[in-house]
Amino acid sequence: MTNDHIEQRLAFLTRRSFIGRSAHGVGSMALGALLLESMFGARSAYGAQALAAGGTATHAGLPGLPHFAPKAKRVLCLFQSEGFSHIDLFDQKQALYDHAGKDLPASVKGTQRVTGMTSGQGSFPVVPPIAGGKLCGKSGLWISDLMPHLQTVADELCIIKSMNTEAINHDPAVTFMNTGNQIPGYASMGAWASYGLGSENANLPAFIVLVSQGSGKNPGQPIFSRLWGSGFLPSSHQGVGFRPGGNPVPYLANPDGVDRDERRAMLDELAQLNAMHADEVGDPETIARINAYEMAFRMQSSVPELADTSDEKPETLEMYGPEVRRPGSYAANCLLGRRLLERGVRFVQLFHRGWDQHIAINRQLPNQCRDVDQPTAAVLKDLKARGMLDDTLVIFATEFGRTAYSQGGFGDPSSGRDHHGRCFSVWLAGGGIKGGMEYGKTDDFSYNIVENPVHVRDFHATIMHCMGIDHERLTYPFRGLDVKLTGVEKARVVRELLV
């Protein structure tokens, strides 16, 4: 041992540090109990038993959760990143046609904040939907002809037309929608679900994320991993991103020359070292690291089988459309999402880029809709056929809507629509949600809410409720607050949507 190392050790063993370390005695005992469960329980309950049971062992969440019987055991969030146009897809109004090319009335536009991309325009001409649409299903929901496959499942959908957010730029808006706060660093929806409810399959993470690029705006706005991060929650609850193809998790396979038994022995020794370190410094992230290594070991068996879709029936693949065979496509991710849900993953989130139609909306939007229409309808039909839709909450959401007026000259092929947070549309389906209904109402120009507003916080509270979680009671101490997904401001569960 070098003199430097000796001096560091002696400094660590000063009277003050000794007394400070002794004060943590009770905490160390509790930590040791956790480590015993994490290290040795992992090999028994989560290892051999889980594998023998085909990966069905559970990893419990917090005591006392769910707070009440959940309607949704799992969630599939189809997040359409960059803000799709609610006007063109779900919320057309006759006034948009009647005032086409005319300035949006000042009484409608008001003095609300707009982005710098259109604030300097000399005029704000109204633009009607770029395609027709029709009233669909027994419920008569209006859905654009750009989504013909979605039209066939209208009676499963609950379209919320009165979503609203204060954010008008992408990063704060998408961060708000996914973490409940416009400021980065907070825990994501899926991380909260993992933290509170745990996993139904010890061989797969509770929260998995898939990303695809659309054919609308390409490349789209960047997607940051913090959107599925754990924030201040233990890092074991962050989303695990899967890559396209047959090897979705990097470095999962053993290197050449190392077999599974050798890997097991290495992990056991590493766990002992990490346990010693955790006991010494009291860092809970060391426990999270042990759990991550153990999860990776179990995923060596579960992931290859998951990624191999050769067992899917030809008619199932055909239902998802031609792109389902292209790894990383939205269609392939929808199919993989269903396979993950089948295997007990609690929260699966897809991010699909390309909805940022500031320009060339007449060309970009139809392409983008073509990406998602058939696979989205297919995954709803597939879940229903397998008896899973009733207890799976499916979310089709975005960070904000689009303006009723044109960004650029009216009729210009290069024109599009700007960001609009004052009102936009999302839809829910499945576990705990009434199908075939719309909720909320906008004005004659789909520009302002006139009935039943639903804020982002209300949306989050409702999602949590479907999973059996009281959003007021699932908290985590952070910076002197008992932080929750819905923040410190008032949020309500939108009970009118619930069965």
C-alpha cells in the first residue's frame, strides 16, 4: 500500500468520521437487510425460480400499493413526439372551412403567448383540415381520413379534446408531458409506475422504451433519455431503452470465452464487493447497481426469445402492416410492445418522432399518419383479441397541438402549423376507460377550450388512478418536499372518462 493510500485511510478513520460512521449503525443494519434480499434473494426468487417459472415471478413495489383495485395492470404509451395537429386529425370545425384564408379573429386569438416562429407574421390566415374525415363507429367520433385504420376502432377510443399545457416549445412541453415538470431532472411516468408497483416479470425491467423515426419531418426533434429517466427515484426504476433488431440491449451477451456459469460466479463476487462498499458508505445507488447486474444476467435468457418474432402468426404480422418486418419501425415497435406487455412488463413506452409540421404539412402529415395508423389500430385489435385490452391502458398522446392559422402564406406548399398549447387532443383506450366517447370541447376554431379542460396534471392523475394509484399518496422525499408526479398544484382525476 502506498503512503498516499495510508494517509487517505488514516484521514477516513479520524475521531469525527468514526463518530459519524457509528451514528449510521441502525441504518447500516437496515441496509444490510436490503442487501441480503437484493443479493441472495435475487438468485433464488428472481433467478432460478423465475427462470423455472418461465419468467413470471414478480418483483413487488411499495407496501400498500396499489392503493385500490386497478383497472389497468399495465400501460402502453404511444407517444407521438413533436405535437401532432389535433385540427387535422380529431377536432375539425366548420368555421375552419368558412374562414379559410381569412385572418383568425382577434377575439379568438387573444393575447396568448405564441412562439417566435409566427409572432412576427403580418397575418394569421385560418387553414382548414388538409383532408376529409367522417363520423366513425356506433359512437360517431370524427376521425380524419388520414387515419382509415384507426377509424375502424373508434368505439374503443376516448378522445380528450381539451388537453392543455403552459409550455409552447418542444423541450419543456415534452418534458412536462412525460415527467410532470417542465424542468429536467424529475421522474418519468414509467419510473413512478415501476417504483410504486414493481414488475410482474423478474426477468425483464418494469419499464421499457422503444424509439422510432417517422417519415414526416425527418430527422425529427431529438429524444433525450431523461424523458424516461428515474430522476430522484432509485435508478433501477429508469426506463430501459431497446435498440432495433435481434440484439436490442447492448453488451448483454457474454464475451467470447466466458460461459454463463463463469458470468454467474463473476457477478456473485462483484455483488459481494459492491455490498461491502454499500455497507461502508451507505449509498443506495450501489444497491441499484447490484440489481442492474442481476437484471442483465436474467435478461440474457429473456431478451433473445422476446426479440424473435418468428412465432407470430402470418395474419398477425399482416395486421400490423408491411413495416412490421423492418426493425426499429413504429410497426415493429408496436408488435414488440405487445410482446413485452404479454410478458409482464408494467409500462411500455414508444416514442415516434416526426410530427413537427412547421413546413410542408400537406406532404409531411399524410406520410407521418401512414406510419402510425395501421400499427396503432392493430395493437388495439391484437390486445383485444388476446383478452388484454380490458386491463391494459393504451395512451396515444403528444406534447401540444397545432395552430388553426398557417405558419407561412396561406396555400403555400411550404407552409405548416405552429405550436399550440392552449388546446390539443389525445386519446385513451382500454383498462378503466370508457370507449367511444369524446371529452372536452374547443371553440369554433379549435383554438380555445370552452368546456371541461384537462390539464397535463389531470391527465397524469387519471393515468395513475387507472393503475390503482392515488397520485396524492405516491410521493418521494426530494429537496424538502414530498414530490409526486402531479406536482404541488391541484390535479384531479377525470372521473367522467372512467368505467
